[in-house]
Amino acid sequence: MTPFLRKCSVLCTNEVPNTESLILMGDFNAHVGADTEKRKYVTGNSGPGDLNNNRMKLLRFCANNELSIMNTFFEHRSVLQYTWSRKLVYQSR
């Protein structure tokens, strides 16, 4: 777990009462997929199909802190699934 996620975990555990809702937002650069069989309450059926190396860190963090990755529970148009993409520009000679 990264130092940032460790600090977030401490905050989730010690600073937020169980009677309160916690919303943690950020760009974690994690493509988590949609594996609801193993992580029933963490991810939904609408996550992106691709996976990357940061996914397990975020999935473990969420599972350990009883958090859900909410944008995987709702359908999104493909143009809205990512916050940034690199466009390749070709120049003809």
C-alpha cells in the first residue's frame, strides 16, 4: 500500500464515525474492471474492461475500509469513462 493510501486508511478507520458517510474522490489512475463475483460491494458491473497495475492497490484499500467504487455501479457512455486521453497527432509531409 502506498503512503497516501495508508494515510487515507487511518482517516477512514479513526477519524470518520460509523454514523457518517465518507466520500473519497480523486484520480487514482486505477482501471479496476467489473469483477463483482470476488468484490461484491466494492465494484459494480459497469467498470471499464481494461485493467492496470494500480487496480489491486485500490481494490484492497476499498475492501479493507468497506468502501465502494461508485462509478462502476452505473453505465457510462464510453466518451465519459475516462477523464483524460492522449490524442496522437500525425503530420504528413
